[in-house]
Amino acid sequence: GKSLKTDANFYGKVFYQLTEKLNAFLDLQYRQVDYTIQGIDDNRLSIAQDAHYKFFNPKFGLTYQVDNNSSLYASYSVGNKEPNRSDFIDNVGKVPQSEKLQDVELGYKVQSGKAAFAVNGYYMNYTNQLVLTGKLNDVGSPIRINVPESYRLGLELQAGLQLDKAWRIN
């Protein structure tokens, strides 16, 4: 089969110092993706499909400088992503949906002398997330399907220590 994917996007970012200790940023992305798929599969069934997506992906964040060594931050973002080619071909007769992610993050960073520490909490809320089914297609690649609602919730910890000019442990 023959496939054509066109992808166009526009992106802009603004950073603004609100006060001496508080700054904000705003990222805006508009993205348009078009798929045209032609051909037949191994069972001689048509895999011809056309799909068109328009996405708006904003991200907003704040950082507060607590003191010279530490800062707090928060962000909210929306991310949309189209299915990939194999999602269309492996699910003939069922058009896969694009994924939408809403992400909220909160964090704290501190550096004192040669030591650094960071903690980041996140909540990722998905609509139509494409997840692995455990099945494989005819050439052994994993098959994915949309799940209407799902989420990820987590806490990330980082630590580092500068031992000398040449050595750092993270």
C-alpha cells in the first residue's frame, strides 16, 4: 500500500517576568495532520483511508524563586497526538481516534553547595489513549487500540552530588 502523511505546525512561546521572584511562560502550538492511505492488506481487504486532524496544544507554567537556592513550579498543558500508520492498518474497519492528554505538574528544586535535589509530581489525564493490546500483527509489531479514559499519576525524585570538577553523581 501507499501512504502519505502531511504535517504542518505553528509554534510560539512567551516568557514573562511577573515579579522579581515569579515568572510565567506560555507555549502555543497549532498542528494539522493529514493521512491518505491506499492499498490492500494480506487478506486482499482495502486499507484505504483518509484522516484529517487539527490540534491546539497549549502549555502554561509558573516558577517562583523561593530563595537563591530553591524554586517551586507548576504547569498545565494539553497535548494531542494522531494515531500512527500501523494503528490505521492494524484496525481495518475501525478508525483509531487521536489521543488527548491533559497534564498538571508541580515541583520543587533545591541546590545547596555541591548537592541538588528535585521532586516533581504529575497527573496525566488521557482521552482515547492508544494502548498496547498484547496482540501482534502479521509481521510481529504490537497492536494498539483506543481506551476512552485513562490516567498516570506519579512522583519523580532526582538527586545529584558534585564530587569534584570531573565527577558528578546523579
